[in-house]
Amino acid sequence: DIVSIAKKENSIYDPLCKNLEKMISRFAKVEDIEIFPKDVAKAHTISQEASQQAYSKVLNPYLNKGFSVILHPDGKLIDSFEFSKLLNAKMSIKFFIGGAYGFENDFLRKGDAVISLGKLTLSHKIAKVVLLEQIYRGFSILSNHPYHK
């Protein structure tokens, strides 16, 4: 599952995401869960801290339901082979993409792994595309499929 703080809206990246989800489907089922309740929208008008607290509140129920991987700019930089090890032998994995203000440190500590997609700031939609591609690449590595070469 990919759980993100994001408004449900159509994007030019949607067809690419759907294509990657279809490619991944031979290995695993991907559920895309986008959350942006009124509490988060209101918190955005207050402060960064209020926003982070609102993200934690809506994302906490998704923690502890499988292996949790939180995407964060200060997370561990890993290559595709290390990423594939995150996928190996897991029955359930949840990837978390935060809102515009990132995550509270308390939320980060609750994850099983905190990784970074790089030092560049990415929009939610682009981060999701990169994540989906790495999920496909990771499963390809694990199954010795030639895609990853």
C-alpha cells in the first residue's frame, strides 16, 4: 500500500501510475490511499507543526499493519538492490508519503524503515511514480527479471 497526504485529483501522472501498478500486479497488489481530510487542510493554514500533527493523526491508524516504510528527505539513501531487500519476504508493506510539511519526528520513529528518494524535493505525484517504479524494479531484482539491468 502507498499511503499519502494528498488531494484526490486527476493528474498527468495517473496513466503512468496505473501502468506501473499493472506491471507490479504480477508480483503484488498495490493499493493507493490518498488522504486529505478537512483537519489537514485547516492545519495547513495554521503552521508547519499543526500540519505535521494533523498528518500523524490521520496516518497513525495505518501504522503497525505490516512493515512500514516512511519516505523522508533525511531518510537513508539506498540503491535499488537495498530497496528490493525491503520487499523481500514481506506479506504486507505500507509506504508513507507525507504532506507538504513532512513528518513529525515521533511519526518517523514509529516506522520500520525511513528512506529517502534523494535530496531533490519532489511533488507527491512524482514521488509516487518514482516509488512505484522502484517497487517494480525491486520485485524484478528479487525474481531475476531482466528489467533491472
